[in-house]
Amino acid sequence: MMEFDDGAFNKLALELFAQQFAQNAIYHGVCLQQNLTPNVITDWRDIPAVTTSAFKEVPLTCFPVAEAIAVFHTSGTTQQRSGKHYFRTLDFYRAAMRRSFAEFCLAPHKKMRLLFLGPTAEYFPSSSLGCMFSGLRDEFGDEHSASFFSPAGVAVPALQNALKNAIGENTPVFILGTALALLECMEIFQRQNRKFQLPFDSRILDTGGYKGRRVEITRAEFQHRLGETFGMSREYLLNEYGMTELSSQFYASPLSNSNRSAMPSALRPQHFLPPWVRVVAVDPEHLKILPDSEIGLLRIFDLANVDSVMAIQTEDLGRAWQNRIELIGRATGAELRGCSLLTEAIVRGA
């Protein structure tokens, strides 16, 4: 079970802030604009944040960009540039990924048969999700773990065979995929009038998001269809919340002992944080921190973001507590005024 130590977190956060203030030239300017420097800040909540939009405009690094061993891109369109998160090392990213996944998603198993319906590093080297899925496969997958996703799409017949084999062997499987890929598979299985009864202790993790889908679907309907198609109860339907600008992931999962105090609800699952992360909600216009449980834009402090910026201002609305967040939705229009002004200030300073 993960333990939260506020004193230790504050000490590490202030040390990392001082390092990033000294080494990240653009972030240094952001802090000076706000008159917030390591000399005056004593609480992690006061550490200046950068917006996710800023990653589309400027390189936010503590090292020369040419030294990056990995660059993860956000999804973008021809109208919108993609953001870029540069990494000098993936050690912190991988350590955070392994510990969170083992705690929130894998218990009580050490390894499982992992079946991927999403990007992997072999085909999608610029995808943070691809790096995550490949890392999970290498660390926690058994010898029959496999990916069924490529630039050509989802290999549904191969997935079907893998599920049949697991059922025949009575071996639990762990399906991990994007919501869109899972929906595509379910629609194909529905046309084939095909359903599965996966072995006990099987589980499914989706990474959310229905971007690019013409027909709207609610979270409750999505989970209902997963349960019907794969023979799963809701407690084994997990969800991951993460973003390219972070190095840590958060999970909606009742499988860990850490989560017994607040179980996910059907409509708004609560995503649990690892102890090296804190989240606050801020007022959308003025970006001032709100009390626990009030709805605002989520600001994330991720100690695994060692070589970029620890404090990230998102455009997601939600509630925050010490060890969990509740996502409400994506902010739009007037709700993003504060973020827009901060991004403009960061670009001017750069």
C-alpha cells in the first residue's frame, strides 16, 4: 500500500523546483515574471505551473534539446501543432509507470497475459502511451502477451484467437487499449454476434477518449458494452488518466488496498494518485487554488517530471484530494481564459 508523506513531498518538490528554476531557461523566465523564486517559496502549492498548451509553443527542458533520448508528441491536427515533451532519460518515467501499474492494476498478480489494443513503441516511437504499453509488456507480460494494434488498425481475428486460447486454458487476461480501439473491436464482435466469457480475474484497462468518433457514447454505456462483450463485472473495468506532458499515470481501479476508502462511481470514476504526485483544482479565470473537493481546472505536481517542469496546469475540470481526483470534463471557451493568458505570458517570455 502506498503511503503519503506530505513533509517528504514538500521537501522533494522544493528541491526539484530549485533545480528546474536554475536549469530550465524558459521556466526561469516564467517564475521571474510572477516574482516566484526558490528564495520565497516554502510550500509546493505555490510553485509556478506551466500550461499544457505551452508545450506546443516552446521547448520546456532542463537540458539542450539535442541531448533528448526521447520526444513524446501530443495528438495534433493540421490546425493545431502537437506539443512535445523532451526526455534526457526515461528512468523516472519507467519507474513511475511500473510502480503505479503494479499497485493499482495488477494486484495480486506479478505477471499476466497482457493483450494490447493501442500503440506500442515499435510502431509509434513518439507516443507516450506507446512507451507505456511497451514498458508494461516487457515488465509484467507473460510469454503469450502480444499487441494487436498497428498503423493498419486492430488485428481483430488475431485478438479473437488469443481470447479463445486464454479461455481454453482458463488463464486470466488483461486487455489494455484505447477506448476507440476497444469500441471498434466490440462493434465487430457485435456484427458477428460473438461474446466472450473471460476467465475469472481477467481485467480491461481503457485509456479513455473518444476523439474522432462520430456517434457519442457515455462512460456508463461504454462499460456496459465491455461487460456484455467480454463477460466482465464492473470492478475489473479499469481506466487510466495521463497525458504526454506528465511522466506519471493515474488509475481508476478498486483493485488496490490503497483505494478502499473511495471506490470509483459508475459515471465519474475517481483516479488515484501515487505518493510522488499532488493535484489541486484552481479557479479557471484567476488560477487561484481552490479548497479540496471544489470544481476547477486541475493543476498537477509530478515529481517524475525531473527534466522538464514539475508543475503542469491542465485544461481538465475536476475535483482534487490528497490521493485522488475526480474528472468532470474538458474545459472550453471562457473557462480557459486563465490558461490562455498564462500561455501567452510564457511565449512572450521565451
